[in-house]
Amino acid sequence: MLSKAVVKYIKSLQVKKYRNQHQAFVVEGAKSVLELLQSGFELQHLFVTDAFLREHTALLGKGYTYEVVKEEDLVKAGTFATNNAALAVARMRQLPPLQLSQSDFAIALDDIRDPGNLGTIIRIADWYGIYKVICSETCADFYNPKVISSTMGSFTRVKVYYLDLPAWLQQHTEKYKIYGAALNGDNLHRMQPKPEGILVLGNEAKGIRPEVAAQVNQLIKIPAFGGAESLNVATATAIIVDNFMRNAK
């Protein structure tokens, strides 16, 4: 059974202020916790159910310290409505300095506010082998529980950086091709872009800010064939990235 103090601590990590204060975050569910255990993140706490322990005895026997609890304990402490597997608290990682090579393909996000969208985009990046995502300072927090759960474990592989996006892009306009997704952009289906450079996607409602768009070399769009006004930003990311990847060497 989890103590009141531990439950209070885990609950506090749902708030960005306390995540930053403790430099820790919560991971919930079988898939995400398994990915965490096989990554380089440092564990603070690991709570598992009997069922999870039986299924993953070999992995947990590799030196992990854990406590067996009931499903209702995981639900009480975490954010999931149901969790019959595991919950972990891990230390935030220190990222190496952000560096891009000429052949890199990175995703930049301008003011993506929805945690589910950010988590899904990170998962998409992982699927296509893109391991650097650059976020404006107003994007949803990478360590938000909803972001972590939406990545389905991809948070362990994709490095997410937060910075002054317009200023950073301005430093790279001469060196890299910078694409921006916009409704007034060039038809992506009439292009054959290579997966190199930086792809910028904007806010769910407002798109790319003018100060960010000013640093873009080429605006692009997904052509519409029906009557929908727009696409979800995560969906648009997947479609655009797939078009780029079709031209990979």
C-alpha cells in the first residue's frame, strides 16, 4: 500500500512547477514503464502489480528496486482511470547541447499547447527515425503526464528541446532548409523534398506565428480533396513527414 506521503509526492508531479522543483516525472502503464526500464533514465520509485511482476520477472530481476502494490493504489496516485500494471517516478534527463548536421531532419513546433498532440508528434518522430524535436517555450511541457503517456514509450528515444524558436531559426536560415506548414503554402504533392533540414508546425488554432514564419525558407501545405477546414496538427505532421521520407536516400 502506498503511503500518503508518496501519493502526495506523485500527485504533485502532475504540476509543472513541482516537476521542475523535484526534477522528476511520472510514467504510467505497462508499455511506457517497460520502455522506461530499458532506457537510460534514472528511477526514483517503481510500483508494480502482481500481474505485471509475474509477466516481467526476468526484467525486474536485473537489479531494479520495486514495490508490489494493488491496482487501486496505482489509480489513486496516478492519472489513469485504470492501471493494472505499473507506475514509475523517474529523474528528468540532462540533454546534450542541440546540434544539427547537414543531413539531419528535425521537427520544430511553434506553440503546440495540447499535451496529447505533442505526445503523438513525438511518437510520430520516433516512428520515422527523427530524434530531435525543437519546441517553442510556449509548447506543452514534455514531462506532462499526458504527453508522456501519448508517446507510448517514444519519450525515451526522442530528445525534445525548448528554446526561443524565432531566434534559433534565424541563426539557421542560411545553413538549413526550413519548411513551414501553412494553408497558403506550396502543394506538397508537387514537390519531392528530401528529409533534411527543419520542418516547422504551428499552433492548433493559429498556425505558425509571423515571427516564426519570417524565418521559413518555404511554406508547404497538404492539398485538400474534401470540405474539412483543417487537419489536426499531429495528423498533419504524420502526413508531411511521410511525404518527406518517401524521398529518403
